[in-house]
Amino acid sequence: MNTSGHAAADVRDDAGGLRLAPFRGLRYVPERVGSLAAVTSPPYDVVVRPDGLLHLESADPHNIVRLILPQAITAGTRHRKAAVTLDRWLADGILAPDPEPALYVYEQQGDGILQRGVIGALELSTPDAGVVLPHEDVMPHVVEDRAALMRTTAANLEPLLLTYVGDDGGAAAVIERTVLREPLLATTTEDGFRHRLWSVTDPAELAAVAGDLARHQALIADGHHRWATYLRLREEHTAPGPWNYGLVLLIDTARYPLRVRAIHRLLNRLPVADALAALGDSFRVRRIEQPLPAALEALEAAAADGNAFLLAGDGAFHLVDRPDPALLERTVRTDRPHAWRTLDATVLHSTLLDHVWHIPDAPEDIAYIHDTQAAVDQAERRGGTAVLMHPVREDVVRDLARQGVTMPRKSTSFGPKPATGLVLRSLALD
């Protein structure tokens, strides 16, 4: 079943598509850690700091968060700390490389979702090649931080999440055969998701996967900053070698559709009262004296008719919708497709943040939070405003990406995301 309606457009006749290579994965040695679940983490940008970070650090002394979010006073010290920790864990046998290069079949199951894909080292390409399609802008300071971490550790610590629209080709057949075997590892994480991982080393199966993926292009579902980091580091290492590749998880969404959720904004320095006062008559505002689930249902209903946002932080919810068309005409750039101009994220950044609230897109002013309740709680604790968003459909994201149009940063959250810590890639081993 093809849920996106774009299977034909995803097939590349020139075989200039995805080039996924096997690698020697670094994995935790189960006997050396409390449990595999206790050493895993969500991706670095999903960890809600500081509570989530402290929770993960205390789960196990070898939790992967000590590598992806090392804690120290300065950035340089943090990155060096991660490199020293990685080297120590390798020397102590906490982590160990697999004996031979492999692609890894990865399965996640939980919350009514079954997701399967392939983890490998993907040959890097710029957006103009049309092989890997970004759909969001990135923040330079995040790319710089991730680049410094990867440069210092010489490792890809967590796979990006990429999607493609496949068919009944070789990759799908290899995945379905592989999951019938005994896995390398199986664990259930705190969120109730079950994770299983298998290695694929047979030359015929590797060739079948490679031949199939070479006909396809991929959309970056999660990991734009890390992909930009991969490309920056490739420029620093001009000779062919391991820096020409990056660790990814490829999911065929024709077989295993992902969920698309919104990423919310926390405006640290803008109280809700001030945010509402600045709106004037340019938006309709309705106060919702109901719990969060009911408020989100109201947001979903309003979003069906146009741009809509839910403001929180003062103990109530405020539904903001029906923007003044004249205001949108003045504040949203006209040299982009209609689908881009009408995105909630576009209206939020171009109209509300830039024009109405005058909020700079800087870390001290705006935080990006995946978890809805966490966004509300932090807004109330800090006296700021949480702007709760409604998710964008995957077909809209893919269509814009194919047109070379990027969405405002942190516009979407595809999932479920791969657990960090199940398999790492050391560039020293490639």
C-alpha cells in the first residue's frame, strides 16, 4: 500500500539514487551494562533538559546521553569529554565493534505502530543532486555544535531518520526475511516500544538492498542539523573515505508509514498576556477553559479551516486562528509556492514572531520542544508562552522538498524516531 501517492516519482531511472554501505557497528556489550534499555536515549534534540537529561544519566552510568549531550562548562570541554568517554568505554569493553561490516535491519513496535527499516552508512550528497531531500532550514549554532562533537569523537553517534517510497524491490524482501531470524538484540524502552536489531552480511542480500535503494531518493524526516553537519565535515575531509558517508536509518513509508507530529515553540521572554495584547484584531482569539486534550482537539478542528495556534503558559489555553488576510499579504513572502505560504510554521515565523511579537529566532528567546505537556509546563514555570502547533501532512512535506523549497526550521517531527545507542558508527573503523 502506498500512502503518499508518490511512488512513481520516487524511482530514479538513472540509478543515481541512494548508496547505502555496510559498516562495522559499535554496540553495547550486554554483559557490561545494566540493560540495553537503560543505556539508550531519544535523539539529542528530543531530550527535555534538564529533567530528561538527569533522568537518563542516572538510568545507567554508561547511558548514551553522556556521548550525545556531554555536560561541561565550555563547548570544547564538553566535546573532548565525549571523546574521552567513548575511548574509555571501548577500552573497557562497554562498547565493541561487530566483527564484519553489515547493514542492520531495525524494528520498532509500540503504540499501535510497527516500523522496519535499514541502518547503514549513506553516501553524502548535496540537495541539488536530488538524492536526499531536506525540507527544513537549520540553525547554524546547532550545526556548529554537532560538527564539533562529531569531529572530536570521529563517530556518528545516532542515525538520522530518512524515508523513501519503495515498492516490492530487494530491500523490502531482505527486511522481511531477516526479521524471521533471531535478532542481535531485543529490548523494550521506558516508553513501551520494543526494539530489535539484526545484521545483514550476506553478499547477495547486501547487493539486493544496494541495487534497490540505488533507484530511490529519500526525504530527511529527522536529522536536518546532523545531515548539514555530515556535509560540513565532508568538506573538511576532501579525500575519499569515511567522512563521505553518514549513519542513517531508511524507512520505506509505503510499507511502514511514519507519524508526523508538530514541534512546539516556547517563547521564553514573552508572557501570554503580552502575546495576546499584541495580536489586537489581527487574529481571532478564544479562551479554552478545558484540559490539554480538549484544547488540542479544538486546535485540530480550527486547523482544518486555516492557520491556527494554541497559546499556553498562564494556566489556560488560547486558540488563535483566522489571521487577517491583509496582514498575511504584507508579512509572508510571495516568491514561494502556495503550500509554503499557508504553512502554520510560515505564518508563525513570518507574521507572528517577526512582525507582531518581534521575537528573534535565537536560543535564549525561542526553545523548540517536541513534547506538548513539557512545552506547557515549561511555559508556566518560566512565565513565557508556549505556542502549540498542528502537524503537517507528509505528502505536503515531500512535495515541497521535491520543489527545492525548505520549510521553517523545526516544522515537523516524524516518528517513531530510532533509539539512540543501539548501534553507533566509528569512522576509525571504516
